[in-house]
Amino acid sequence: MTHILGSKRDFLDYTDEDAQEFLQITSDISEHPEFQKLKNYTHHLHTTRWQHCMNVSWYTYLWCKKLSLNYTEAARGALLHDYFLYDWHEHDDGTHRWHGFRHPATAERNARADFAIDDVVANSIRTHMFPLTPVPPRHVEGWLVTAADKISATAETFSPDRFAKPHGKGR
């Protein structure tokens, strides 16, 4: 990964301490074989779900660090917030019909299966679709994941590359 939407940071710049710390905090997830599968799913028009999760995680990390919050777990929760392995755009037997309401539980279940997660991470994943899902985040970090998700999704949808061809498949 070398770029986050809207960021001028280069993650290959080893003099950028924030970028290097972020990669250290998140690399066990971002490089995990199951998480890598998110590169196969289009999320917001042209953005892969992997890139979307990286975007949300980066901004959550920066905001939480600036506010002296638990930026490590917040970044990890943000990275896992859309950890579901299916293409919700595809026509199916109706299971994707309630995707907006159901995918947080699927993402949390997948995160628990593949990673050791704490309450901040689990709650951030489970509540990131608030107010679409009725239960709000319990932690400030979760609120910041929710905000970063909405802002990133909007930026990804309206970025200049929005007409690129989508792709995808999955769990």
C-alpha cells in the first residue's frame, strides 16, 4: 500500500513515523491471506473493499492519535469494519437484501475467527453502520470509525476514478 485516498502521505517513506507506526499496528491484518481477499471485491464504485478499509483505518488512526485515544485498537477495528467476503452488489437468493443491516455482524464474526480482538475493536465493527443499525458505538473510537467510514465512502464514490470497471466474489 502506498496511497490513502485524500492523503499526501507515502507509506513507502520510511521517515514518516506515523505511516510506519500505522503499518506496524495493522500489517498483521492487512497482510493476512483472508483479509487480502478483500482486494477482489469492489466496494464503492471503483474502490476495492481492501482499499476502503485501509482508508477508514488510516483516518481513524490519525484522529484517535491526535485526541489521545486508543488509536491502536481503533485502527484495527476500522480495518476490520467491512471484513466480509462476498460481493453485496451481486444478485443472489435475497441474502444480500439486508446487507446494510447485516454485514457488521458478519464482519465481526469473521474478525473473531481470524484475529484476537478486544471490546473496542468488536464494538467498532458491530456499530459502524449507525444510525442504519440502531445501536450506537459505546466508545469514542467507535464513533470515529463510523465517521471515517461515512467520509471515506463519500470520497470514494465521488473521486475522479469513479467510472473505472468494478470486479469481485466470496464468505
